[in-house]
Amino acid sequence: MSLVLNKDDFTPFYLEDLYNKYENQYKYNFSSACMPIKSLEEVFQTNELKEIFAAIAKLKLDYTYALPHENLTSALKEKLYQKNNVFITTTGASEAIYLTFKALFQADDAIIVQKPIYQSLYQVAQDAGIEVIDWHLKNNSWDFHELEYLLKQNPKIKALVINNPNNPTGFAFTDTEIKELGKILDGRLLIADEVFQPLALNNCSNVAQLIENSISICDLSKSFSMPGLRLGWLVIKQKKQQEKIIAYKNYLSLRTNIVSEFLASKVLEKSSQIIANNKNILKKNIETLFALNKEDLFFDLEIKQEKISGLTIFPKINSKFTKLDFYELLEKHKVFLAFGNNFGLEYQDHCRLGLGNIADVQQILKFAKISL
């Protein structure tokens, strides 16, 4: 499918609108794409916290710089990325996504987008008049031959957009596959939303390590369990891309939060233990899910356990439960379940299931025994 909208059109962010409207009305979130949220106390020892709080108290609450503070840059390079990368900090990954499409593309450009995918990774571009060409999931994978065909069909294509590991399916490209994507793109830009990549169970690398013309988007929200800091970043290799994004950012957040940048540098120093702990939680939750009696589930768990690399899966709703209704689940059972139509009408018989919180995973077992 290929669709171009007028640049003045605006499309609501369906999934986020649901959360905004109902976030205080559910007890269990079957569709959460988060790990258990951490406090600073859970990450740092008492003496470390005292030092951190003392340092924050002395911070001048001034603007930060256009580029992240040297301490944050050092932590990003040491823990996650190569030395030659340039970073732009943003208010979460959401601003990073918005900046990328607004600053680097214009109406009548064309991009290919992996589908299904988080809505902002195509909607921002589409609403700006950029042609969005879908690269659809088929048989639990994305066909690289189809990608080659799409590129040959449209010489205007300037980039490929992926989410690795993918939200909502949880599937991830391996390093070998990412390198193959680079060859197929032949110099075109690869944009990767990698908010789940540090936690990826298949240990896939970030695209900045593998592809020269690439942009990696990440944040502290998903893999690091700290969405409240609202700190994200772009990893950029090309100087012109960096300059365009910074220029556009001047009209948005301008600068990020100085306290969040400081805390981010400290959190990243502890990132190895945070990620190791979260990976253990995720693995156990997946094992719990796959131990359930599949005959009683409201979804078809047909994928292989070892294929799951991210925090979510995207199964079809079982034919026995086709009358599942979002509002009834919310009102009657206090359950939030994101149906697949939030990721495109062609996925309306699917649902997104989150694997990060064991309480929600265990509740799925109880819920499976409820007669609806």
C-alpha cells in the first residue's frame, strides 16, 4: 500500500490517545511496552544517591547545550555506541522521531516503512506529504527480495524506517540482516527506532555500529525502565543531518532538561546491571507465558519462543474470542488491551501483548479462564 496525504492533514495518534483517555481506569495493562519502572533508590546505593543528590543541588538550572553534556556523551559512547558518533538529546524518543522526519525530508520525498510499526514512525512523515511505502510482515518475517523490488519501483525513495526489535511483533533483525539491509539500500538512509535494542534478547547491535548512513533513535524509557526522565537521543554520523535536526529542534524543546541529562549519565554508568536484570525478568516472563495452556488463551500463540527478542508480541485473537471488546474489558475486568487496529486496519484481528511486567503476564492466565 502506498499513500500520500496533503501536508496540512493531521492524523491522531490512536494508541497514545487511548492511553491518555483511559490511563487511570485499568488495573492490568496487557499491552504495556515497558519493563517494571525503577526508582533511583533501586539503581543506586545509599552513598551514591547522597553524592548524586548533592551534585543536583549544586546544578545551575540553566539551559543545556545543543549537544549533550560531555559526561552524558562519554557515557553513551562507553556503554552503547562507538567513539565516532554524534548525539542529539531529545525529550524522549518521541521528539527524536518527530525531528528526524520534519528536518530531513520534504513533501514528495518517499520512504519505505516496516509494517506493523509504532504509528509515529510513519504518521509524522505521511501527514507532511511524504510518500510512505509499506514493507509488510509476511509469515513472521520481512522479505528482503520484496524490499529490493520496492526500491527499484520508486527512484524517489530516500530511506528505510525500521523498529528493531519491532513494536508490536517483538521480532528483531540480526546483525547479518542489518548489514544486508545496508547493502540493499545502497547508500540510502536507514532510520532505526531502537528503544528496545539494549534489551534485545537476540543481542542485535544498534545500526550506528553497522551502517554508515544511518540514524539510531533510543531513550531511557523502555530498556532502562525510566520513562519519567523523558530523555532520548539521536545517534547521527552525517554532519549535515545533525545541523538540520538541531536547527529544527530550536522550534521545539530547544534544549533538554539539565537534571535529566545529569541523571541519564549516572544511569548509563549502571546500565550493564540494569539491562542484565531486565533481561532476566523478560526471559522469565516469556517462559511463564509459553507455559500457559494455549487452548484457553484468547490469542493464538503460534510463534516460536526463541523468535521473541523485544518487549511485545502481536498475536492473532483466537476465533473463540472474536467478540472481545476494548470497553467491556476495561469496564468489566479493568484490563487495557490494545487491539491491532491501532497499528493499521489490516491488523484488526491482532492484539499487542506486553511481556515486561510479570503481574500482567500472570493475570493473562487468570483472564484466560474467565468466560466472556
